[in-house]
Amino acid sequence: MVLNSYSNILAGEVLRLDAANMPFFMVGTKFNIPSSKFHVKLQHAGQIDSGDLKEWDVEFGKQFKKHLNINIKGGLINGGDLTKKAYLGRLEARYYF
């Protein structure tokens, strides 16, 4: 049974824990704007069979000065034993020193 009770949620980590229904695939693209230090990333992870889990992730990120990086991530998971679509989000701030 596929349950999302112990995963890191985003970027396909849900599917990596579901070894019983392998194989899976992950494809994505990232668009950078170097002058503004901004990026957008879109990623899709899924399994081959139509009834298995599918996950879409989107990430927006911006670097401020040289030390602060802020990312906003969102995801949508459906399929498997989930009865409803799961909408997920995360705000991440990293300070480099």
C-alpha cells in the first residue's frame, strides 16, 4: 500500500519510497535569470502504470545578495491509494556564511 506518512513530500521523494511499484521516472526543467538571480523549476515524477502515483512540483527561488536564498515549493500528488489529490507547499530560507 502506498501511503504518504513518512516522506519528505517534494521532488519525487514520495515515489522513491514506493519500491514495490517500480520503475518510476523523473523529468524536469529549470529556467534561470542570472541578472536577477531568480529561477523557476518544474518537475514531474511518476510511475509507469496509469493507476500509480504521479507528482508535479514547481519551485520559485531568488538569491538576495550573496548569503540569502529563498525558495517557495509547491506540489501536487495523485494516484495510488490516495483518495484525494494532495496539495503540498514549503517555504525554505537558506543563509550561507
